[in-house]
Amino acid sequence: MPRKPTITRNGSIFDAAKVNPAHDIIQASKNSDMLLLQHYLPRRGTNISNNSIDRNHLSSLHYAARNDDVERIEAIISHSSSDVNIKGLDNMTPLHLAATSNKVAALRTLQMYNADSCAQNSEGNIPLHCAAKAGSLDGCRELLSKQPFTIDCINRNEATPLHMACIGGVLQINRGADIMAKTADGSLPIHIVAKQGNVEIMELLLSAYTAKYSRREDYIMECNYDGASVLHRAVQGRQEMAIQFCLDNGADTSVRDKRGFTPLHYAAISNHSSLMQLLIQTKPAIDARDDDHRTPLHQAAIFSFIDIMEILIKAGASIDASDKEQNTPLLLAAYRNKIEAVQYLIDLHCNIHANDIKGRNCLHLAIAGSNDELELLNYLLSIYKVPYLESTDNYGKTPLHYACQDGKYKIVNLLLKYEINVYLVDQDGNNCFHLACKNSYPDIAELLLNHSAGLLNSENADNCNGLHISVIKGCPSTVRLLLQHGAEIDRRNASYSTPLDTARMNGSHQIVQLLIDHGAALNTLNRSGESALHIAARHGKADIVKLLLNCGADCTIENNRQKNSLEIAIQHDQQGVAIEIATKPKNRDLLLKVGKENITTMQSIIQKMPKVASEVMNTCIKKSSTFDREGKNIYTIEYDFTLLEPGEELEEMYNLPKGIHNLNALTTIVSSNHVGLLEHPLSARLLDTKWSHFGRRVYVFNLMIYILFIVALTAYVLNIEDYFNSAYSKVHLIGLQPSNAFSGNAKPASRSISAFSNSTSNGTVIDDIARNHSSIPILKALILVFSIVNLIREIFQLYHEKWKYFLSYENYFEIALHTSVIAFAVGPGTSSYFWAIGTFSVQLAYIELVMFLRKLPVVGKYVLMIRSMVNTILKVMIIVFIFVMGFAISFGMQCLHEVAFSNIFLSVIKVIDMMVGEIDYKDVFLSGIQNGDIAYPGSYAVLVILIIFIFIMSILVMNLMIGLAVGDIAEMEKKAKLRRLADLTDYFYNIDKIMSRHLRKQYKIDKITCTEVERITTVDKSNSNECLFESHNSEISSQMQEMVRQFESQRMRLVAMEEKLRFICQNMDDTSTS
């Protein structure tokens, strides 16, 4: 392949194959390299896109326009697909750049190629704005020759090209520009020119205004939106010629802007003497006031412009004029620390005793406004007498107060050299020492104490000394200083609080530690009978509480309402504090205190702070481990149940009503709905222990009795049913006939019952059966006794629980069961209702048997899961019932020939059956259509209803019910496990209620100790022959090692379980023996 030709660029030779055409076109335009430009453009033709931007955000056309290179502009535009309006830096087009650079030829060429004269850059300027601002008169003419309508275009600041021309200093108004156009701040072109000081343009504008509108004075008096006139802008720009021009054309020197400033005010703050002299010659209002009622002399004094002050005073300015805050020029100069202005005014015999609106004199303001500088203060102190140093403002503060509260160390040190009274107090009763402590200036506090030691324990209006104030402020360095100087550490203020009480309230750990280290009393009480521990507990300062407890604070102290610090923390929901107090072993008795609600403090914690309760329960489990001679690691775990079940002794101690048993914390866990605590090892162990001690026996006894009842009820029903089947015609339920009902041989059910009834002339059917079956009276007596006893128990429960009895649906279930059993047992056998009641009673009895199993360790949670599913399903049964009734009626209207839809009750049963998939499409619907039983158009209607039924009931509703019932099985199992523990708690509570005090004491469980054994093989790393795994085992794969580890872990668990079973059996034997 032939080599590509080389070209010369600025005298250099390079390979064209390595060149980026777009980049080189930009460089050619930038460097005026026509050779390179001509190389690309004729060869590439229109296929070259010259819209690339370099790192300066400019294209080749921008550079050509800036260099006013018409030839390159034409070459780029005519020989490439370049955009003539391409935007670069700040959205500038090539036309903008040519206008800014005053390149008239480039402007003309770009406009010839239809460059957009209305394109805006980032400031909203069109090219005419740029040309006018650059002072390019020819550029403006060129642009207006093509686009004359752009003469009044505005940018983002609402400025026209005329405003920009005023800035550029070149102006011709013969093109018809609007001289009354205003910018965003309301400035006219003449405002801009006045600040620039171009008198010729000002004259041109005034002449144009006079020719078009009115008098020259009207234009010169125009103000912008800030109220500034043309004269204001000329003074702000310090343009003497413009000022003189304004004055010669009738400008008013008394005009005020929005701040109330006259031109004289601006002249005062400009520090330009000639401007001030020029304005004063017009005899303006020399004491004109701004919005703060300050005169020009005030402004000059603030900035210490002595020459301006001298001119104003000679012109008659009032030397003691007051502003809105009653500040004179002297007071303002003193506050700004302007010593020259202060000296000048005092030399002119101004009022040195003047006060501002707050009653502050020159000394007050000099100290308040200084940066701890002494020059001005030394000058003032040389003038004022010593008694003047003790003058007070409206708040009772002296200059020394100001110096102390602002931390002016040098000034305080200077003032203390004069014989002034350091014990003077302000309106709050604070002296200078109190203010230094209040604002955390320990260096000044020490300086004052060295001057006068009596300040140390001086008190303010609240009876707070410096130590109180420093503690409130929370400054450890000041507190340390005062303690080192011997401040009274247990002094009480007006609120009867010591510094330690205040520190505990504010939560400063470091300050509390300082006070304790210096001997602060820990257990002193305030007027409410509260110690510092009470206060810290109320405000939730857990770290302070921990510090106090470690230093020996007494938790048992009770306030005037008989509440200790732990009860205060519980009352105010301060969990961190409660944990710090309750988890201390020495505070165990606090948890067993019985309050006014007849519950222990532990129960209160369970009700309000379950997390704290969990932490407290952790402290009731103590673990230890030892090794025996065989290398077994024996883990001993001691469970202390005293907090959960204090027992009979505590009830007797607090003289609680007999039989209430309110102190059982496990029942509190259930009643407060914090059943998660039942999974805690302490609660779980207590429930397991009670189950093994007596709960299992009571449960088995009750279960055997109930099973006896079930057996008796079942035998009773079966005996009666066998006798009926053998001796009499079959009794048909709900009025249905057998399949051969219309053969002439079968009798209606009512006649069968009637025949059965008439066959016994004396007594009831049951009596007749009893004469043939001797076991029936015994069975009947058993089920009657059981049901009557249980009904009496329900009545007894209703008496004790009152309205709460009706909140449990299980109570309704119990009543329905035993009432139906009694009705079935004593009712006559001659009625069909007899069998209906018996049917329900048997079913309820077996359901109750299932519910009876919920207390068992393994089966119980599954029973409760079923109950939970039923509860969930019942929530949607209203919706399901509405659907079922609708479909039952719809199908019944078309399928009357079918027995399943012969009445509304049977229709409902059939629809429910169909929901689970038993639709019987062929036998029920299709056969009816074929036989003509379902005629047209009913046949189509029933099929449509059937499709709707399948979609809604079989798919949607059934899946919804299954989803709601099942849900998250793992979560449901967890809740069922907790519910079983809650039921077990209620079970033990009910047993405790019926136990005598003797039995309760006998079966009371205070502590138990469990032992777990783990075999540990000791490995001596120095002898490889004694290792647990020999050297050849190193070749075993990682999977085998994991299997060995798991096997060993399982073996250890089995050994531990064996020890637990041995321990439980031993306890059962001991209990049986006792």
C-alpha cells in the first residue's frame, strides 16, 4: 500500500495518517495555518464535520471570527458542514466572539452566511449587547444594519444594548433606542453613565430626553427601584464631574433612597473630601436622617473619616445628634473602637456622658465593641473619674460586668487596678464573678478570685454561687478551678439543689466525677426527698447513674412519694438507667418491692420495659465451669426464679389479699402481651421445672378424667345406636328418604320415629334401652356428673373474672359443650332433636380433646397452629358466606330436580362441597341438561354461573383462604410456640390459685442448678504422638474433618441431655419420697 503524502504545517513535516482532521482544522484556524486548512477542506468536501470543540470550548469558526480572518471563515463555512451558530464557552456563538473582539469584517461575513443575530449567551446577551459593551461603534452599526429590531432586546438583567453602550462609553442615539428602558433594578441608562462619570453621554441622554419627553430636570431626578437618583449613583461612583453635571441640571441633594440615605450620606462613607465640599456648596440638609435616624456625621464617625467629620462639623452638623438607638457619634465611634474619632469628638467638647437606649455609656460600648484592646480604654480612663467606672446600664451592669461576660481578660485586669467595687450585681443578682463563670471564662474567674477571695461563695438572686453556675454551664475547667479554691461543694440554691444535683440533671459525667472526687455528698435529699440518683434517673443520664452507683450511691432511698430511683426510671421510661440499676446484684431487693398497684417492681419492668426485663433475667442465670480428673468440662448453670415467682412469703410480708397471687411475673408477661419473654432461658426453665414438678401430674390426671368422659360419652352413644339399628327401623336424619323411597316399601323418617315412639308405651326410649343394657345408666351418670361439675366451674370462673370472662371464646365453647351433653343425656329419645344435640355434643367433645393437647411439649404447638389458622379463616367468612349464599340460590333456581339443591339448606351444603372440588358436573349439571330438566335458556345460564363459580370460589377464594391460613409457616410455628408457653403459664397460675398455702410453699421453686458435661481431650502441642488426631489423619479431606467435628458435637449434646434427664429423674424421686 503506498504511503500517504506528508504536508507541511508551520514549517514542520508530519504523517497525515496520524492526524485528527477535526482537531487539525481547529488548530489551523487558531494558528492561521491556511496550508493545513486548504489541505483538508478541498479533499474532504462536505464529509468533514467541523463542529468539534477543543478544551477551551471553542471551535475553528470561533477562532477564525476572533482573528477577523474572513478567508478562513468562508473556507470553513463553504467547504464543510460547520454550524455557523455553534455555541462554545458561555454559549457564545462566533458572532458573539466577533462582536466582543470588535471584528467588523468577521461580523459582516458571518451575517452574510445567516448567523443568528438574536442568539443569546449564558448571560442572555445577543451580539449587539456584546458590541455595545465592548464600545464597538462600527460593530453596532454593522449589526443594526442587518437586524435593526434588536436595538431594544434585553438580557437576563433586563438591560438593553443602550445600557451596555453606556458601560462601553460609546453612544449614538439616532437609531431610536429607548432611553427610558430600565434594568432589573430599575436603572435607566443615565444611572449607569452617572456611575461611570461620562458627562458627554449624560448630556447626550438629557438632550434626547428633552427632545422627546420633557424637562432635563425630570430625567435627572429619575430613581431606580432602590430609590437612588442619578446624583446618588454619581456620588457612589465618586465622579466629581458627574456630580457637578447633576447639580448644574437641577439635581436635588435631599432625595433619599430606600435606606434613607441622601447623597450626603454616601459622600460621608466614601471618604472623599472634594465630593463632600462639592455637595455642601449647595447647602443641603447637613443633619439629614436615614432610616436609623443617623446623620452623615454618624456615618463618618463609624468609619473614623476625620476629614469628612471636620467638613460636616464646620458646615454646622450637630456633634451630639442621636440615632434611633440614642447613639451619638461618640458612642458609635467608641463601639467601633475608633480612637481617632473619639479623640477628635472629645476635643470638640462633645457630651461624654451620653447614654444609648440601653443606658450604656462610652465605657460600656468601648468594652463591648473591642477585641480586648487597651488603647481606647486607656484614653477613656484618663478622662473619666473612678466613680464613673461603676456606672450601670438599664440592666444594672457596669463596664466590669461587660468585660467579664465577654471574656476580655486584658480589660478586666486593667479595670481591677482601679479601686472599683467587684461585688456590684446586675438585675439578676449576678456580680462580675458570676458572669465569668456563666460564660465559661476560668482565666477571668481566677483573676477575680485572686483580687477578691470573697467572690468564691457569693450568691446571686437564685442563691447560686459560682460553683452552681459553672455546673449549670457545664464547664469542667471552671468547676475544677473553683473546687481547688475551696468552693462550698454541698451548698444548696433556691431550688434546694446542690451542685451535684445540678450536674446529674445536666448529664456532665466529667463534672460529676470532679465533684465526687472532691467529697460531694451522694445521698443528700432535696425538698422532694430526692437524692442525686433520683434526679439522674428522671433525666435518663445512664452514665451518671452508673458512676453514682460505683461510688456508693444508695438506690433504696425513697422520695416523698415513696419511689426509689429504679421506680423513677420506670415511670419516665428511662431504659438505660433502669438497666444500670436493676442489673446490679446488690439491688435485687428493689425488684421485689411491691408498689401501690400490688405488683412487684419486676412486674412493672415487664409491663413497660421488656428489653430491660430480659437483661434483668439474664442476671438470674449464673454459669460456671470446672474440670474433673477424667478431663470432663462440667458446666454448672444456676437459675434463680425469685424475681419471676417470689412466693407466699412476699405476699404475707406486704399483707396482700389472700388468694390474689398477683406477684407471679410470668402471668404479667402474658397479660402485658410480651410473650417473647417466655422464650427467655429463665422463663423457659421455670416453666419446664414446674411442669416436671407438678404440672405434668396435674395435667395427666385431668387428661385421664377427660378421656374417661370421652370414653363414656362415646360408649353411651354407640350403645344407643346399636340398639336402634337392631330393634327398630333406621332413623333418617333431616327428613331424607333412601334411594328407593318411592318404591312403596320405605316409610318417611317421621313415620319411623313415630313407630319407634309408639312401641314404648311406658317411659322414654332411653329407659327402655336401659332395661336391656345395664351399662347405659352408669355411662349416663358419668357424663352428667362430669358436665355438671364443669358447668359449676364455669360459673365459679365467671364470678371471679366478671366481664373478662366473656372475652375468651373458649369459655363459650366450654359452655356449649357441657350444656349440649347434659341436654343429650337427660333428653327424651323420641325426638330427632335428641340425635342432633348428641351429634354436636360428641363433635365438640372431641374438638375439646384436641385442644386439651395444646399444653404438651411436642404436639401442643401444632394444635395451636391449627387454632391460629381457624381464627384467620373466620376473618374472611363473611365474604365467603355472601358468595356461598349467592351461588346456592342461583344453582337452586335451575337444579330443583336434584336432591342436593332441593332446598336452601342443602344448596348451601352442596356449594360448600363444590368449593373443594366435588362439582359432579356430569351427574348434576350435564345429565339435567340432557334429560331436559334444565331447559333453554336456563342451561346456558347455569353453565355461565358454574364457570363464574369455578373462577371465584374454587380458584380465588380457596387459594385466598389457604394463603391466609398457612401464611408463613415458620412464623406461625414460632407464634404457636409462644402461645403454648402463654397457655402453660395460665395453666400453672390456675393451679396456684386453687393450691393451699402449704402446698404452694412445698412446691415453691427458688433456684435450681443444672449440670452439663463435655469431654475435652487435652492436646500437648509439644508431643505430636499425643494429639487428638495422629499424623496420618492430616491426609483426610476437609469434608471428612467436618463430619468428625459434627459427630463429636452431637455426642457432647447427647451426654449433656443424659445428665439433664438424670437430674430431672432424681428430683422426681426426691419429690415422690417427700
